[in-house]
Amino acid sequence: MLVEVLLSLVGHPGSLILPQSFQLASDLNFLHEGERNVINRIVALGSSYTTLAAFIARIFFEQDQGMYLHAFAAGLNTLLDDYRSLISKMEQEALESEGKIPLTRMQAFLEEWFLIFPVLVEVVAKMEGQKLKGGQILGLVYQELTECGIPCLQSALECLFISCNRVWYDQLTSWMVYGLVTDPYHEFFIAREGTSESYGLLADRVPVFISLQVADSVFFVGDSVRLLSFNSKGGAPILSSGDVLTFVAALRSLASLPVFNIKLFENVIGKMRAIVAAHLRNRVVVEGQLARHLHALRDYLLMAKGDFWQAFITESRSLLSLAPKINAEHDLNILFQQAAGKNSLDGEDLFNKCVLKLNKAAVTDPPFTGGWNIRLQYKLEWPVDSFLKREDLDKYNQIFRFMFHLKRIQLELQCAWAHLQRKQLNKKERAELMTSWILRKNMSLLLDNLSFYFQVGRI
């Protein structure tokens, strides 16, 4: 009987214990009812062990289950190793006592596992039922750990949490120190956005024990490191070797803690963010002269240099009155440079980054453009291009096209008024043109106010 009980505890019931229920067979009449109840309670652990062992075997066999599930299964296997070692000790004691080991002694040996196994089985059932992955697994184990007040169960859950936490901290280190996402199974809360080179924060993957604000700080640090360390223009990495060692040591220190300390974690992440933010400011704002580039965008794409743009629109009035030809873009840029020369801009380094491009006219273009779908191309260089993206310049160009054609129409209305003023008209002709003059005046007033609103009130 003792051999049957010991074997059933590690998932191998014999003829006396039913394999389906891990309970004693009902035809064993030589046992007292109290003894039967105690034995049934003991061998029921074998059912839980079998469930957990089967889960571990399945995870280890299937290689595409994710790093967090494998880490969880490894931690669970460590716990089962402790359980198997305990069964071996019981067997050794039984051999030494010639099989005369009391049932109460066996219960005392296994007392902690009566508390641990039901919770572990429940956690595994939740993971499989809800198909949890990544930070969701971490969150589930952390929730069970914080809600538990039993020391032995806390110790078991800490083992599982630390095992999964190693994977999470490895991914944090890879992202925050080197700007790399090591996530073959798409479990980390930072991932590439579609086919683009940019990355984004996925809120549904953030573990429950950190806030979105802290997760955003993690994203900021790694994204800054990635942008300013992996660039096609060269340049030194944003983090010095000393910073790298400091960051790695801080994260390893957090990973080694038996219990997750949210305050300490937030403090470490905050310090890392402050260091990276200081490097980022120095690299982009100071070395990259971000303020000068922003002023250039305001002057040229937002047309703040009104005298220059007035000169260019006047110079190009004749060209823009015709339909675009094959060499229209070249001719337009010649006039662009001539207007710059008249305003002493041709030697300015940031002006030389500006080139007019003529896109193919679209069906949606307003009729007043006359087929001139013009955009101003501003050449961005590292490290400013890590802050100002091509998508940002596209938005600037939408405003530029609107303001450019607005100023063109303003000039045409002014030219129409000047042309009428130069003509010698009699009283009858003036009366006939009065309606047109009033219309021109109202249109000019509207456009002047609209231009003032955008240039002064918004730009």
C-alpha cells in the first residue's frame, strides 16, 4: 500500500488507486474510513502533479509557446523538483523504518503542498483558458502573489514570478540600453508599427503592476537610444559606456529582487529617463541646432518671411499663369533663387536646404492652383531628423500649399485693382465696373483677414 501511495504522488497510480480520480478503489474493505479519507487526501496531490507535469511537458515540447510561458514552465518545473525531492525523502524514511511510516507523518511531509498545488493548478487553468501571454502572465502571477498571505504559497509564487521576470528584464535591458526589441513571439509591450521603422507602445501588453506613465518612460528611453544610436549618418551612441554599465547594473539589481518593488522600479526608470533626456537635449537641441531649424520651417514652410515670399510670387506670376511644362520645376527654382538673391538669402545655409518640387496635379486639387501642385522640400539631417519626421514635413507642406495659393490670389486681386486704376475710364464705364470693384474689394478684405488670422493668430 505504501508503495502505491508514493507512486501515485508522482503520477503513477497502481491497481489500488484509480488513475482517473486518484482515489482508493471502493472494494478495499480492510481500511478504516478514517484511514481511507487520509489516503485519498494524500494521493489527490498526484492528480494535481499530473496536471502540472503534463502542462510543463507540452510547453517544453511545443517551441512556439513564447518566452514567458517557457519561463513559467521552467519555474514550475523547479517547484516540482522540490516536490519530487520531498517524495524521495519520504521513500527513504519509509525504507529506513521498514515501511512503518504513519499516515500522519506523510501528511506532515506534504502539508505545504496541499496549499500550493490547488493554486498552481488554478493559475495554469486561467493561463490556458484565457490564452495569456507576455505581460499578462506576469500580471496574473503578480496578482496571485499580492493577494496571498500564506508563506509557503508566497514562496512558490515568488519562484514563478522571478522566473518570468527574468525574461521581462532581459527585454527591458535590450530596449532601454541598446534600443533593440528582442521579442520573437510578440509579447513585449513595445513593438514595431506595421512595416515602418518606428515603434509604438501597446497598452494591452503592459503588465498590471506598472502604470502607463512608467511604461511610457520605458518607451521614451529606448526609442531615444534607438533613434540616436542607429542612424545612417554615423555619430556616437547616445549612451556612454559608463551609462550602459549603470543602466545594466540597475536593471539587474531590480531583476534579482525576490519581490517586485514598484517604488524602486519607478525611481530607477525615472533616473534613466532623466539621463537620456539630458543626452537627447544636448544632441538634438544644442549640437543639432533644433531651434534654428524650427525657425527655418517657420520662415519658409509657414511663410513667415513675407518680404521674400512676396518677391517670389511676384517674380513667378507670369510662369504660374501658364500650365506647367516639362521643365517647369527647374524654371520655378531659378525664380526661387532669384527672389532669395534680392532678399540676401542665397548665402544662408538653411535656405539652401529648401527646394521647390512640383508634384503631379491631383484631381482633388482646387481649381485656383492652375495645376501647380507645389511643395517645399526641406532637407533634414541627423540628428534633427530623429525629432522631425517626414510625416511632420508633409503636414507643414499642407499649410504651405494653402498659404502659397492664398498669397497668389491676394496678388492677383491687387494687380487687378492696379490695372483698373491705370485705365482712363469715363463715368459710364466706371458705373458698369462698380459691381466688379465692390466684389474685388470684398474678396481682398476676406483674404487679407484670413491671411492675417493664419500668419498672426495661428502661425
